[in-house]
Amino acid sequence: MKSLSEFKSRIDFVFTDIDDTLTDEGRLGSEAYQAMWKLSQAGIQVIPVTGRPAGWCEMIARVWPVAGVIGENGGFYFRYTNRSMERVFVHDFDVQIENRKKLDRIQEEILTKVPGSSVASDQFCRFMDLAIDFCEDVPRLPQKEVDKIVAIFESHGAQAKVSSIHVNGWFGNYDKLTMTKKFLEKEFSVSVNDAKKRCCFCGDSPNDEPMFEFFPESFAVANINEFLPRLKHQPTYVAQKRGGLGFTEIAEKILSQR
């Protein structure tokens, strides 16, 4: 990994995780929110890429200074332009219903076998996945219990990714990166090769690893350091500060290259 001071590229698109990348202790501070506004006002497209649910993404796409939002770990993207909301999903409604039945069975098994785990409080507004809380609104579970949650998802043929607060599980061959590529091509006619030159990603946890691997210009806030031993593909640059202040640090560096 490199020091942030070594970054010298011109960036047109900033893809960023939300929890513990833009936020601190679950809250979006004024510094990170202002940093998004500054990027947007400089002509740099900001696109959150998150494990958070459709209900959150509807608000984010409408209210935040963003060009769109990719939610539920790549299950969909929402884009609000010209007073019209576009919603693009990996699976149609019928497939979503069938997958929800399978996820409900997995949920029952996890809550039975992993005491102390809980369904995430935002589950009620999710379409594509099941989010299991291991530290957001419950006392933090030991890593071995988090690993057990992942193993239960995988035993049913589901994908499972660990964020800084949840284990998210879903059915389907997609992730944050696959939907990011689709978003770029469909909404901005940016090819995969051009994406590597014009885009960057900011993250903080293991479920961001596909993005770290793909984008040569990838950033992490300082809280990534606790996960580094578990990452095969690490970010290119790491900020000195954690969470939203780290994102602000990254945004200022990106703006300095314009």
C-alpha cells in the first residue's frame, strides 16, 4: 500500500462505501457530507456502493449530492435525474420472492445456532438480501461466531459478505463490482477499461475487497487496518484518519488533482 500523498491521478467518478467509510459510529458527519458536495460541485460523480437496503437507497438517490447509489451489495442501483427515479435490479420480482423464502429459512437457522446475533434493524426495507447484525445494535460477537454466520449462508448455496457491522447474504452471482460495471456502462457509457482509468473506490472492510482488486486507484480509511490480515486484495492508498474524516482526507486529495 501507498501513502495518500503519492496519489497523482485525475478522477471523474468516486465510488464509496457508506458505513464506517462516510460515517463515524453510525452517523454522517458534516465533514464527509460537505466533501461529497465539493466533489459533486467540481464535476466529479459520487456514487455510494453499500450493503444498506433499498429503503435507504431511495432517500440517498433523491437527497444526497450523488449520481446514483448501488445498494444491497450490488443487488440493484437507483438513479434520480430530471425528477425521475430509475431502478435497475439484478433479479425480477418473482425471483426476489422465491429467494426471500430461502433467506427466511436461513434467518431462522442463524438465530437459533448463533446466540447474540440479530436480524439487522433495516431488514424491513430490503429486497434482495438478508442482513444479520453482529455489532451495530447488539454487543459485538466474537469473530468465530461471525464466521459461523457466513458458513450457514454458504451451506445453503448463498453468497455471504462481512461488512463492518453486518453479514449480508443473498442468492445470485453478483456483488458490488458487477453492478458498478453495469452502472457505469449503462448510465455513463464508460467501458471496463476506461473505468480503471477514470474511477476510484473508497472503502473500509472485507466486503469491499472486489472493488479494491479491480480499481487501481482504490482508497481505504484508516479503520481498514484491523482487517488487513484477512484481505488478499488490499487498497492502493490508506488515509491517516478513520471513517468520515478519512473520506474527507481522500476527497481533498482527489480535488487537489483537478
